[in-house]
Amino acid sequence: MKLETMMDLYTQELKDLHSAEKQLTKALPKLAKSAANEQLRDAFLHHLEQTHEHVNRLERIFASLGKKPGGHKCVAMEGIIDEGGDILSAAGDDHVRDAGLIAAAQRSEHYEIAAYGCAKTYAKALGRDIDADLLDSTLEEEKETDQKLTELAQGIINPQALAAAK
């Protein structure tokens, strides 16, 4: 990797995001299948649909740059997904496991929120306003997903998990 210009850094950030999103298209169906709570399952499936659109937006940006998205693996997302895999295979109460699934999913959301925020800032600095708008759309969806997961955790899942322990 060579980072001599802001465009180099921007392209690297986009590649990292593309890899992260592609990994999530494989992980989200597993989270949905493991979720005992129907609302949580629906939230994961809804975010899967959004994630496919996130990949599409990134690929549109790459096309406008005349570049290809491949050649990079987001090891951070790989680690977040691997760690979440421990929850998927854990034995125990379904409600407690659902609380763990939310925590795992929110780790990935927070990573993406940070990365999309950076990429959007770089796009603006480079005068790539259309890219910035596309990245902002995804950033807002990531924030909405994080908020939805928080609401599910606080309003339903965590109270159920606490009741299960009694």
C-alpha cells in the first residue's frame, strides 16, 4: 500500500469499506438465523438488504474513479465477525444470546460509522460531492441501524435476558 496523496488514502478507505460490507453480506444471514426474537431477526434481514445497497454504492464510486474495489481485506471486520461467531455457537438462553448478537452487530455498526464518516470527509475534501452524498446516505443508514439495535436491546431483548437469569 502506498499513501502519497489524499486520493490514495480515500481509495484505501473505500476498499476497506467494500471488503467490510462484502463480509457482512455473509455474516448477517447467520445473525438473522440465530436470532430468537422475530424483531431482531427482521432488523438483521433489513440491514442485509441495506448492506447490498451499500456495496452497490461503493461500486458506483469505484466506477466513477475508474478503479476496482478488490485487492484488500478488512481485517478489522473479519475480527469483529469472528468474535461475533462465538455468540452464534454459544449454548444457553435464547434471550441472553440475542443480547449478545446485538452487541456483536453494534460493534460492526460502530466500525462502519467511523469508516464512512472518514470516507465522506475525504470525498468532500477532494471535491467529490456525489461520492460524499452516496457515502452520507450509507452513513445515515448505519446510524439508523445502530439506533434500532439500541432500541431493541433496551426495550425488549435486555429485559428478557435479565428475566431469564432469575
